[in-house]
Amino acid sequence: MPNRQRRVTLRDIAKDTGLSPAAVSYALRGLQVPEETQQRVREAADRLGYRVDPIARALASGRTDTVGVLCQSLSDVWQQGLAAALGRRLLATGRHALIVDASNDPQLEAQVAAHLAAQRVDALIVLPVDPSAAHWQEIGRQTVLISIGDGLPGAATAAEVVFDNDLGVTDALGRLASAGHHTIAVVTPNLPGTPDRPAEGVVHRVAAELGLAVTLHTSPYDLDGATAVARTVLTGQDRPTAFLCLGDSMAYGVYAATQELGLTIPDDVSVLGYDDQPLSRLLTPPLSSYRWPVEELLDLIVERTVKAIEDGRHSRRKVLPPTVQLRGSIARPRDSAG
């Protein structure tokens, strides 16, 4: 096995400069010693190859400069992009993101969240699989807890930036109804109903108000899984004339299934997505979808995370509304066209 190079320590710099380890420590932090001494110590540190020990620094400061980002499922393209952007934004504040995938599994989510808290992350940003799970209360006591998408009832969150699913789903079903669709399939992630803005509950309420025949179907985010769900729906009885997919990644499965079955969008089936991925504009026809204000979301999350870490400041909940992006995937059903 190759020999590992020994880590240069404060004692090595002290021996080289003739100073005490305490004086070297102060000099590296710019404290209590003259500027010329600080410069001499920094030059010796560079020459010897000294690197700050992150574990020692964490023990001294109580911070690791690491923020956990726990996603529902990184099979979802939208979550991939959001997690990557969060990582870049956090790095600009001097913090590293530890991005973890819960694979849409509530039990795995609980295990990973507990592990990240035990690793002393300075904060945990979470897109929760199960917002109502009891473990969030304990996580909120151990670290700064930030929630995206859904609130965490009962947990001491430092900030919550939630999505107005009530507005989005109501507008989507109303838009499809106005286009003449009566039989609609709603495809949702395989998640427990969220407690404060349950998209599934909104679906049933709005369907009753508009007199729609709506069926609810759970689906994974990955293409093969979403395609299998859409294929089953399209080959069943009372085939819907429209799909509302609560995630563009699941809408891609509808496109794949219609192609397999010799159906066309929007002539045979209309499709409406939900989160407006850039890839959705490249489909044939381009997918109509609902866009969340991602830049505003990123600004809010990073700003509130940093404030909570640095001074313990908690923020009020912020609700973000979506805006519809209409393209070519919606048309009147054949039997009502004209």
C-alpha cells in the first residue's frame, strides 16, 4: 500500500517559525498578533503544505460548513436541477452541499435524515417524501431544518417555502375541463398525501365541483416506471382523454406510452405537466406545463438557510404560485371537437 503523507499540523508551523502553537493558530485566524507575524505564519503554512483540518475546525467552531440536501427522488429531472443549483448557490456562501436521494422511500428518508443530523450538518434542506412523519420533529431539534415544497407540521423548521398546489391543480383541471375534457387521469408521485396542501385532496374537490370523472394514479419518476403506469391507464376501460401529471418526468411516460400504442398527442390524448422542465419544450408536441419560480425559490432557500445558521433567525412560510406555460399538448377531445 502507498504511504500516506503525514498531515502538517500547527505544531510543525510553530517549530518552523519559532512561535507557540497558540500564536500560530491566532495568526492563521488574523487575531491578537501583529500583521508581520501573520504574514510570516501564512508563508510558512503555504511552504509546508498546511491545510485546515475540517474536523478540528468543526470541533472548535461548532460548524462543519456542510449543508445536507435530501431529495425525494433524483430520478426526477426537476429535483436533479434544483439540487445542483442549490449546491452551486451554497458553495458561493462558503458551504458545501451533501446531496442525498431518498428514492421516494419514507423509511429510507428517515434513516438518511437521522444520519445527516448525526454528521453535524449545519442545516438540512429537504424536499420531503413524507411531510407528516414524526422524525422531522427530532431532526428539527438537532439541526437547522428547511423544507421545500411542503410544510413539516409539528417540526421546528427554520423556514418553509411551499408550493401552492391548490392554485396549480385547480387551474389545471379547470383548463382541461374548458377544453372539453371530462374523463381525466391524474398521475402523482407515489407519496403520502401532504398535510397542508394535499394535491390529491384538491383533485377530488375540484373534480366534484366541475363534474369531472377523474382517476388518480401513482407513478415513479423514472421513464420506464411512468411509461408502464400510463400504458396501463391507456389500455384500460374508459380511457381518459387527458392526463394531468404532477411532474413532467411522469408526463414523459405518457408520451412514450402513446407512441407505443399508436396514439397521438394531442389528437387522441391531451397532456398537461407540472414543473416545466427545459426538456419538455423539445417534445413533439412541446409539453404544456406549470412553471415554479425556481430563481426566487433558490434565493429564498439559500438566504434563509444562511441566516438560520449564522444567527438562528427563523423565517415565515413563503408560498410560491405556479404559472402555466401553454404549448401544443392540449386540444379538444375528438368527440367534442368542432
